[in-house]
Amino acid sequence: MRYVDAGYVVVLSILFLYGVQLAWRRRRLARAVSRAVSGSDGTPSEPSVIGRSS
Amino acid sequence: MSGSASFDSFSGRPSVTAPAIAPTPPPVQSARARMTERIIGVLALVGTAFTVWLGLWVTPPDKFQGNLVRLVYIHPGVAWVALYAAFGLATVSSLFYLWPRTRSLFWDRLAAASVEVGVVFNVCTLISGSIWGKPTWGVWWAWDARLTLTAVLLVLYLGYMALRRLPAEPEVRARRSAFVALFAAIDIPLVHFSVDWWNTLHQGATVLNANLTSKIHGSMAWTLLLGFVSLTLVFVWMLLVRYRIGVLEDWLDTNQLDLALAERQSEGTDREPGPGDGSAPVRVGVS
């Protein structure tokens, strides 16, 4: 049975770890997006000046 | 970037003011999509747990293979997901991307997500097959047609993933990747028919053979079927999450520059400009 057990453990572990990694990646990116959006909320009250100067 | 003409109070000359930077709205996942994803995730977990329970404790040992038959409840399932569900979907998505009428980055993201998940299942296929092969054939690996072509498939899709990491415009990357996915897909029918076309160590089709007559019976057949369904649900859940990651990554890539500029602008306008202070509005122009 040790080959059978090893097969189940390896396959299920790979799928589980990949699933956890996916969930973690998504959470990290969702946080990055919400941080970026909240960071840009208080933005440009005054636009930058682009033009000719002396 | 369009600008509007205004009067520069410093120089008294007309100038062009940059408009407020407005990044595209962030991609929001609907409550319905989140609920669907959770339901699929729970079903996948429960189904997989049942498959393991039936496979390891309920089903009887095989007349010829003994307990090793228990590996068969997961090995064909992961192989089915990798070969047909994941890489098949990637192929169809790539075709849809290349077809001018259906061209959309949606198909590109779907193909990328499908390939990544498929590669994980392909690795599981090779490992579980190898663990079954050692006690059955006496070797961990044989340069058998089915095994070798499955390994080639893995290398091809790893190449696809590597190609996607090269810096390029989204459309260029999508087109290149779609062509590579179609090239890699040539190997899918080769893997499928390898057991018929060549004399291989790997057993022939047990469930999906030419006569559509299953050679597996009773509780073994039901456990195998449940394994197929559960692992497919695992794949669907992973695909949904991976697709969402692609959407978020693309949004950040597209808007990162705008957001950084907006941040700098807000920093510049939050502080009072002073002599020699770098916080004064940026002046770009020809003197």
C-alpha cells in the first residue's frame, strides 16, 4: 500500500498547495488593486502644468 | 493624452495643463460569481474527499493489480483534466483569440489560466503514473510512447508559460501565445492515440475505447467516475481563481503608471511649494 499512499499524498498535496497559492495570489493582488484605488482617490486636485515656460 | 489650454500665472504665457489622471475602474467580481466559485470549490472538496474514501477504503482490490488499482481512481482523472479539459480549453481559447470576429483578451486570459492549471495537473499525471509504474513495471520511468509524449506536452506548455513572461504589449503577447498553444496542441491527439498507434507499455483505453464499452465494473467504475467529476470540479475552481488573477494583474499592469503619476501629482499639490522645493508643479516645455 505504500506506493498507493504515496501516490495519493503527492497528488493531493500538489493540488492543495497550488490551490492555496492561487487563493493567496488572488488575495494579494486584490489588496494591491484596492490599495492603488484608495491611494489615487485624493489625487489631482491641481493638475500639473505642462507647457512653455520662460 | 489630451490637454487643455490655460494661462500660466508664472510666466504669463499660455500653457497646456494635463487633465486629472483617471485610471479605469478596478475589476469587481460580482456577488453571484463569488458564490458560484465557492459552491464549485466546496463541491470539489467534498467530491475529492469521497473519491479518496471510496478509493482507499471502500472499493475491493483488483484481481490482477491488487491494491495498486487504487491509484487508478486518481491517475486517469488528473490526466483527463490536463490533456482534454485544460489543454483542450487552451487550444479552443487560442483559436477564438486568433479568429478576428471573436478576438478578445478574455480568450487570451482564459488560455493562460487554463495552461497554468493544466501544467499542474500534467505534473500530477506524470508523478502518479510513475508511482504506479514502479511496482507494476519495475521502473519509475520508461521511454514509452504515451509517457514520453506526455512529458513532451509538459515541456511544450512550460514553454508557453515562459513565452508569456517575455515583456511585450498585451496584444503581441496574446497573438504569440495563441500560436504556440496551437502548436503545442498537436501533441494532444498524439498522446491520446499513442496507445493505439504504437506498441506501448501503457495500457490501452479502458473507459473511452473505440467501442465505448467500459472494461471496469461496479464500485470501481463509480469511484473512477466520481474521481473524474471531482477533479474536473477542482480544475474549474482553479481556473476561475487563476482567471481572476489574470484580470487583476492586467488591471495593475495597465494602470500602474497612471496611478503612480496620480500619486506624484497628489504629493505635489498636498505640500506648499517653496523656493528650491521639489514639490512645485512640474514644468515641462521649451524655453
